[in-house]
Amino acid sequence: MNILVLNCGSSSLKFQIIETDAEKMKKGTDRELAKGLIEKVGSDEAIISIKAPGNADYKVIKPLPDHKVALHCVIDWIQMPTTKLDGISSLKDIHAIGHRTVHGTETFNSSVRITDSVIKELEANVDLAPLHNPANLKGIYAAKEVFGNDIPQVGIFDTAFHATLPKYSFLYGIPLEYYNNYKIRKYGFHGTSHRYIGIRYRQITGKSIEDTNIISLHLGNGASICAIKNGKSIDTTMGFTPLEGLMMGTRSGDIDPTIIEFLMKKEHLSIEEVMNVLNKKSGVLGISGLSNDMRDLDKAIAENNDERSKLALEMYAYKNKKFIGSYLAAMNGADALCFTAGIGENSASIRKDICRNLENLGIEIDDKLNNEMTRGKEGLISTKTSKIKVYVIPTNEEIMLAHDTYNIVSGLEILE
């Protein structure tokens, strides 16, 4: 089955075409036929970048008023005479569409086939995810308009993996009626990635889902940690929104809530302006005053011994370290830490800083193995004597989207 995977942001459209079936899923031989990114959707200078094995890289800059037109550009590229995709000669060879949908609220605790009622439910709960679900809905609307009802479409929710959080974990210490009336609670995000890490860990180690007790660290510009006990998410750092938890590239992470009121008064800011500061001007960027890219900070330290960059990295590692300790307590121990996403997969120095001085908790990094693990490599980076193993496992959310789409369209059980 050839599946078109869509991930729509407010001004972007990412896609992949993945060939998969039950046998390929079992063996891990899914094939990526094409992938692309369309940036600056809604502008006169949208950037279309597409790559596919055996094809020349395609890059065009042109006006794209909306996601529907952007999706048409993908279709036009597929149908170009010069495009050669194995097994795809026309749009009829696209068998299903999988949509990354960030927020499933409490309604969707697993992936679902998209119907009119599903769309209405997502629309009704936009206020719970105003930064994400409107963009995801744009992709769903565009795909329905372009493909009609002939092709099945599936929604895969980032929050769904965290539906197993116990009530004492997901509730906040505020009056309970706010949860009852408005569903204010921890939802967690990056669930598709954390779920993939759990599955891949089991494939590597041969463990059963019941014996999967790991801490998954998804460290990118957005970052979250997930405590996975017996294969299920029992706690995670992101909360009601992705702002909670770790210090990230531009997000503050956990702060005292009264800081918001204090800044409003001192800086004469509106609530919207303060939230913009916390979401887009804080974190590593706010502390370093330089960049949200760890590579820029490393360069500034190497060339200028930049103190603010040092401080940003020290804070980043420290806050990760604290959550590791708290989750080891919540889980009564774990078998492994698993680093993933852009920073987690590629920054040996940050992995080392996070794990430094955790020897008393049974975590020891092998410097040689750690330094070798970059650019998509997968493997063990802990010492032979480390009681808790440490892995680097590159994430693959698109494969999870494709697998869920295949299983739902085929009437099969979702792979856990």
C-alpha cells in the first residue's frame, strides 16, 4: 500500500510517500518513495523542496495562497513526466492518506479514520490546541477537497500515546471543576515519537511490551521526556500545551506562573505578548541571546568562550537531568534511557552533559561509543557496567503515521 503522509503547520506542508504492508512492517522494510517540504504557504515566495530516490532534487519558489494549492503542487510533481516513482504511475496508486494531528483531546486515544464527525469534533476543540489543530485541519480540508471521498484518510494524534496517564499524573493542583468544565489537564505531546521509540527499543532488545520500562528523551527544538512503564506512558514533561516541561529551543518550560503577571506589570505587556515571549523568545534562545540552535552555541563557546552560551547549555542539561531523576522515582527504576530527535540523536556533548553525575542512579556513558553516535546512527552508548542502559534511537514519526494508516484502512489492530 502506498500511503501519503501529511504534516501541516500554519504555513508549511511536509509530506512523505511510504510503501508499506503487514510483511514490510514486520521486517522493517518499509520504503520511502518521496519526501518534501513546502515552506511559507500563504505567501508569494513559498519554497517547494522535494526529494525522491532516482529523481533529481526538485526546488521551486512560487506563490502559494493556501494549503490546497500547496497540496496540488505535490500532486503536480507526482504526475510530471520526469518524475519516476516505483509503483506509482498515477494518483490511483496513492491508496490512503495519514495526517499528523497534534491534539486529540480526551476524545481520541488512538488513531482513527477521518469522517465528518471526527472533523467536527476537532473543530469543536480548537481552543485546546489553537497553535496546532487549525493547521492540521487545513491539511485535512485540503486533502478532502483534492482527493474527494475516494481515498481513505486517517488521523494520528500526538496526544494519543499519553491517554494512559493515570489521573493523579495528568491532573493539576487547581480546583477540580476546571478539569470537569474545561478539560484543563496534562495532555502531553510528541506521543507518536515516544511510541515509536518504545516499539523500536523492543525490536532492538527483544523485550515484551510488559517489560518495556524506559525513559524516552525527544530532544529537538521542541523537547519532551516520557516515562514509559510496561510499554505505556505514565508521565511526560509537556502538559496542557507544549510550553510546559523542559527548557527548549525557544520555549521557557516550567516557570512560576506568577512571573506572567509580574512581567505584564513591569514590561507593560498584554497576556498575548507575554505568552509570545515564553513560547518564541525564551529557552536556549532567551538565555544565550544568540540562537536556539545548539550548533551555534557550541561554535560560540569554541571560538569566543561565550558565557551566555555556556549557561544555556548548563541549564538545558540540568533540567533534563532533574526530570530523569523524578521519572526514575515515579517508575521505581527503569531499564534504559533512549535519546532521540535532532539534538538527542546528534549531540554527543549534550547527551554526556545530561548523563554526567548520574552514576549513583546507575547511568554511565561510554565516551567512545557516545562520540561515534551521530547522523542517524542507532545503538548503545552506555558502559558495560551501567545498570541502566543508554541508547540513541533515531525517531521515525512518519513510519508510525504510515503504519497506523495501513492498519486502520486494512481493519487490523494498531501496532503498540
